[in-house]
Amino acid sequence: MRQSKAHPQRFSWSRFKCLGVGGASGSCHIDSALAVNNAPPLAWPHDVFMSRSHPLLDLRLAQASRRHWLKRFGALGAASFLLPGATREAFAQPVFVDYPFRLGVASGDPSPDGFVIWTKLMPRPLDIEANYGMPRQPVEVQWEVARDDAFRDIAAKGTAVAHPDLGHSVHVELAGLEPARTYWYRFAAGRERSFVGRARTLPAPGARVARVRLGVAGCQGYEQGLYTAHQHLAREELDFVYCYGDYIYEYRGRDAYFDRNSGEIHASVRRSTGDELHTIDDYRRRYAEHKMDVNLMRAHAAHPWFCVWDDHEIDNNWAGETAEDGTPPEIFRLRRIMATQAFYEMMPLRKASFPVGERIQPRNGSWTRLSAP
């Protein structure tokens, strides 16, 4: 197993700026983990990139031949794993009924020498009965991280396993990268490949920086408005985005909603699919519906995110073992377990945050110091 070497560089910022999507902010914790990047070289077709004028905002898909991708996919060996236990003989053939990267890509939990890159194979994101268009088998996913947006200078590469037990989500942890530097990443499965995402490492431990640019997001009511704020967020030059929670709301789809601020009833801009969320498939579908919003997809592809939850990722105003509607604690715990797994599946989180029952493990760490302007 080989890790890329870090080459520290000077990092200078000039000012501090915070952009908000929502109405609150909070603290976040940093952690680091292991990188795996010793897979054979992957020859990507020349049309794999999005528009070079703004590669993270143009979501056009380029097509590659089935023969090329099946031949290339079969030549690769597994170089990174989400969980032990899957064998190559158990892998499903990477031929999809529809484009599998419909939820886009994301990066998160940045550290001075790495970050997490995320995607999820979900060809039919709202079709629970068809298992979202995926086989109930593991699927190999190739990934690359580069120092340039043309992917001429590869910093790390490998193959991950998308497990059906985790909804075919992929979480790859990178380490050994340079601090305070921008990187680009992408995924491929079979003949399909993802959009290109952009991530950035944090400054080296103890480094003095004069400026931090961060975005703040949360309370993103799907039915109450379009995500134009995320469109703006994606176009900004930021170091990271902090999402303080209420990424989704668990209510059933509604045609109208009551605005407590104005005291008025408003028509929903768009309606969420399904009833109130209780099962893991309910939660998966609701996250998928949000993530298919092109502006939210752009914001995730443009910046690394720190993600925590509030209450609506499970149930409105829940606390401890107590549900809003008085559901018995032992029954409510089952709902919390399913909601917790769905949150992990859908967010760019490290394995240190892997859920244990209804709990997400804490991530400890520190950032750096700001110097006077």
C-alpha cells in the first residue's frame, strides 16, 4: 500500500468572509485518516471533463463506449475498501439501467493532508421497489484525485467497493496530500463516470492564516423554495461549507405550508415524495430527492462540506429517546437507527463517524489560528 507524499507550501489569506445559506452557524471538528492509492493507471476518455469554462457548474454528461469501460473496468484490481468481506467473485457487473451518478459527488471532513470524497450509485433515485435501479450486490467504483482540473497530475487513485448494505454509497478517505491546496476528483463505474468535484485541504497544523472563507448552510426546506442560494454558494471561492443540520425534513409531502413568521399559508414550490419518513428507504429517497436538485449538487461538487445533523434528519423536536408523538422509546430507537444509517450513507463522512446503532461517532480535532490582517 503506497501513499502519496505531502509537500508543505506557504499559505496566505488576506481576509475572513462567511456566506450563509440558512440562519445559524456552529463549530466543526477535523480528523484525518488513511489514503489508499495504488491502483493501475486509468485511461480516461478525452471527453470525461465538464466545461472547462466552469467545470463544476456545467453538468453535461459525456458518453464513453460500453466496450471501452467494460474492458478497462475488468483490468483494475481493488485498491481500497469501505468494509471488509466482499470478494471479487461477488461483484455485480458494472452495467447500469440508467446513469448511476445522479446524486452527483461530494467531498467533506477536510484535514491538512486529506479529505473524504463521496458518491452513491443510484440510477433510479426515487424507485424504492426497484432498489433504486441497483443489484443487491457489491459494485466496484474507481476514483481519482488530481492536482489539476485536467487530471494530468494524479495525486491518488484507487478502487472502492459500493456495498448494498450501505445503499451503494462510496466514502474514500484521502491522506498524505499537501496542506492548503485545491484538488479535483472523479469516479467511474463500468462505462459510466461522475461529474468532476473540487476539494481543498486545510492549512497545516499551527499555521497562521489571515483569511478563511466559509459557507454556512442548513434548514433547507425543499418545498418552501428553490435552492438558488446553493447556486450562489457554488460560484464562490470558499475553503469549506459548514452544514449545521436539517438537511432534509421528515414530513410527508404537502401542497401548502404554514409560515410561522408571516402567519400565512403558502403554496409549496415543489412537493416532497411520500409520506412521513419511518423506514430506511423513506429516508434514502428523501435525501436522494434533495440531492438531485442541480444547485445543491453544484454546491457539493464545488467545496468540501462539514456536515452535522439537527432534529429533522430523524424527527421534529426529538430528544434522547423521546419522539415528538410519544412513540415508545424502543420503537422510536428503530427509526433513529435507520435515519442514522441513511445520514451516513448520504454525507461525505469518515469511517470514524460510522454509525453504531442510533449514534454517529464524534470526530475530534482542531483547526488553525487566524493572524491579524
